[in-house]
Amino acid sequence: MKTKRENIRNVAIIAHVDHGKTTLVDELLKQSGVFRANQEVQERVMDSNDIERERGITILSKNTAVFYKDTKINIIDTPGHADFGGEVERVLKMVNGVILVVDAFEGPMPQTKFVLRKALELDLSVIVCINKIDRPEARPDEVIDEVLELLMDLDASDEQLDCPFIFASAKAGFAIRDLNDKRENMVPLFETILEHIPAPEGDPEAGTQVLVSTIDYNEYVGRIGVGKVDNGSIKVNQECVIVNAHDLDKKKKVKISKLYEFDGLKKVEVTEAGIGSIVAISGIADIHIGDTICSPENPEPIPFQKISEPTIAMQFMVNDSPLAGQEGKFITSRHLRERLFRELNTDVSLRVEETDSPDCFKVSGRGELHLSVLIENMRREGYEFAVSKAEVLTKRDERNRLLEPMELAYIDVPDEFSGSVIQKLSSRKGELQGMSSTSGGYTRLEFLIPSRGLIGYRGEFMTDTKGNGILNTIFEGYELYRGDIQYRKSGSLIAFETGESITYGLFNAQERGTLFIGPGEKVYAGMVIGQNGKPEDVEVNVCKKKQLTNTRASGSDDALRLTTPKIMSLEQCLDFIDTDELLEVTPKNLRIRKKILDPTMRKRASFKK
């Protein structure tokens, strides 16, 4: 017999990037008394990883819980970036409703549409929270209409269209039901959650059923499965069976050794949990997302959707440059293999495959951002390795035609830059699907473009729009291959010999293009030290000293002025490298190099092509 458990609410916070999800969770935690009065609390406390804090993005979904009027509200903060969309799809299986956060100025964005569609498909209740209403350019009334239009576009039911709207400023810590209300605290939002998010339902007398929706990892206890108790109850030391809806042969006996529930930001050990509780289970080594933990009498898997496939791949390989092994702590193929396979414990959208060479692994992910975050994490942990240019994963259809992944790109740019953006994206095989003007002198463009057309474009886009453009993409599906795209119009300046760069040599080289290095840096033959102004590669000698003669005019040596080298970030390097180049990644440096370092062999290889 199904019953409701009234003292629990399970809710996910979904939104586009940067619309204020994580800050909103911070406020809910603060105002529900999770922190002591004198406790030091950092901002965006849910973003626990260094990269999440630096870039201000959420990568992994996080669980937390607050108490309000004797009701436990389990809150899940989800990522907004399309590259981490795999995280959002799964956590929605754990909740009965969502809070859709929309920026009061930007309105609904592509990712808003993506996450909202997933929520409506699962028939979840929606509360719309229009955030940042204290921004000077906020336009909450128009945004309400835009959200309602979006709900209609997504074929929402009448109940879903009748969703409550809350106006808030997560930063200032208030929520109101009507724009004229007094701005005090978050109580109106808490109340709306209790009224509009249904309590979880289940049969407390039935056999145990827990669907694992996320995986956490901890070096001491290994993998931790997180999921919601759908039916029955789960106890410590209980004998269970693991089954999976996509793998019907899977039947594995396990014993529940430790059980946790969430309280604030902590996991609290419990001996038993009932329907509707979100629990973390440790002690099962081989637990995966989508597994259902059942009681042995009647093991029935809970269906769940497959995780989105990766669209982009890179080769990760052992660094074999002349400077290999000087800066990293972990440099062998065994280290690299262990680390990549360990990442699979927590990242479900990632694939790692072994190749013909024991020193090289093919790593596939959802997008450039997804893979660059992995590279940056490994680099900070002391790994040294090399990566190749990102390539898209193509498929063949039944008529053996080549298909490639396509993205929908939504672009907001100031009107004066729209021309150059349209021209650049058209040259990368993009099709303009729509164009409209938004408030504040901005144009919104919609493009359908091959995923590979966006590789290396973000940096250019920032330059073309003087940093004022916003570019958002979302995976659209596979279509026929659109033909070749020329990525880079400029060649590379390549070091001619191994040694240390010297001012005199650099001074002569800088006439050829833009340098990436200054004097006194280690270089080796075949390393790319700059960008040539022309399309071909040129070898330059940057270790060259001035010949000494015994006649010398005074002051002639002071005249060598070097221009400041262009220092590139990890993303810019990944964008810049060409198909015959690699990026050497160490904890201290990023160096671009040719795959074949020897100039004669390199020439031969290019003739063969």
C-alpha cells in the first residue's frame, strides 16, 4: 500500500550557468540554522573543488539537507553547463520537484530549456524562482512571460503551467511571493517548497528498492552509492541483491555495511532509513549508477535513462619530450592509466579506452570544458603527460554515410559585433537558424553547428566581442558530415635546437610572429615557441648568441627590445594546437610541440600526406 511520508521533501535546484543556484543553496543553509552563529562560512560552500571555486561553476551535483518546521528538505545542487548535463539527468530521479532558477535580466537560456525539459518529462512539480531581482537592469515581469512561453513550448501540462513564481535575491538573502512584498528572508521559499513539492510516496511494507543515482568516492571507504529509498526500508547489515534495468543478467549479493543520511553538509551515520530518504551506502565495491539495491525475495530493477554519449575525444599519452620527467611526480604509463580509470569512479559521462600503444589512452567526454577540467585536475595533482588535439566522435548510419555530432549554439552579442560572429561561424559550417534583438542593444543568434566547428572558437569569440559576448551550446544529435573545416590560418614558429632561449635569438625570431616564451626558458628542437603570421611553419634559432668581435660600438647592445610574450591558458593551448602537434602538460608548464620532433622525419611525414 503506497503512503506519503509527510516530513520529507526532495527537491533539485536546476538552472542555466551562473543564474545563482549555488548561492541560493548557501542562503537556504544559512537561514535554516545549519551553521553555528559564529561559524566561518565560505561563499558558495557547495562548490567544494578548487576548480569549481575559481571558475565559479558547479561540476558535480551535491546533496545537502535542511530542516524547516520539522520537515527535512533534501536539496540537490546541480551543474548548469551542458558538458555536465549527464549529472542533471540522473539526480532528477531522486526528487519529487524542482526549483527552476532564472536570472531576472537574462531570462530563460538554452540550458534552462534543457534541464526544464528533463524535469517535465519526469512529471516533476516546478517552482520558478526569478533570481537577482535587485540587479539594476532586472525585468522580472517580462521574464515571467518568457518562462510561461518556454513551458508552453515544452508541452507542459495544466498543473505544470500553474506553477508558483517566487522572486528572490540569493545574494541579499530574501525571497518574496509578490514584487511589492517586504524583503526580509527566505521563509516564502521554504513555505512554497512545503506547499507545492509533493511528499515522497512509496510502500513501506514492500521489499527494499533503492536506485543509485550518483556515485561519490572516498579513498578510505571506496565507492559510495547515493540514491533514494523508493520502497521498503534499508538497514545496516541487511543482505541485498544488486540488479540493473539495462543489464538484466546482473545479480549480485551484497551486504549493507554502512548507511548515511545527509544533514546540512555532513553525512550522518544511521542504522535504518525509510521511504523517501536520500541515503549514501558505502562498502559495496562494484556499485554503479543505475543499479537498484533490492531485497533478495523479489529483486526488481527501477528503470532509468541511459547516460548521454560522449561527443569528443583526445589522446592522453606518456610525455616523451627531451624535458620529460623533470617537473612531474607521476610520469609513467602505469600512473596515467591508474589515474584515468580512477576518474571513471565518479565521472559517468567519461570513457577511457586503451589503444594499440601501452603509453596512450583515448579519453572521450561531453565537450572541451569537460576534458580540460580533467587535465587541470591531473596537472595540479602532480601528473605529467601529453594530450592531442580534440577530435569529434563520428558514426556511420545504415547506408554507411558519415554522421557527426551537432550543437545548437545560442549567442548574445552587442549589435556591432554580430556581423563578425556570423561570418566566423558560417566559415566553420554553422547555419544561422534565428536572429532577434534583445534589450540593451544586444542581438541573440541561434546557430546549428558541427561540434568540431566550436573546437577552439571560444577564445576567438571572446576577442571578437571584446569580452562582451555570451556563448552557450547544447548537444542536438547526429547529422550528415558537413565537410572539412580549416581550423588555423597561421603556422607555428618551431625551435631549431635544444638549449636555453636568449634575448638575441628571440629578437630575431619575433619579427616572424608572436612569441610564447621569454628569455632564459628551456627549449628543445621541435617545440613550438610562437605563432607565425603566415600559414606555414618556420624553424627559428632562439638559442643563438651574438658573435663577439673585438670592435664594438657603445650602446648597440642596449637596443634589443623584446615584445612581451603571449602567455596562454590551458584552454587557449588546447584551442591552438593543430592535428600534428601535442600539448605537453606538467605541474609547472604547458608546452606545445610537434608530434615528430626531428625536422627531417617531419618533412618526410608531411610529403607522405
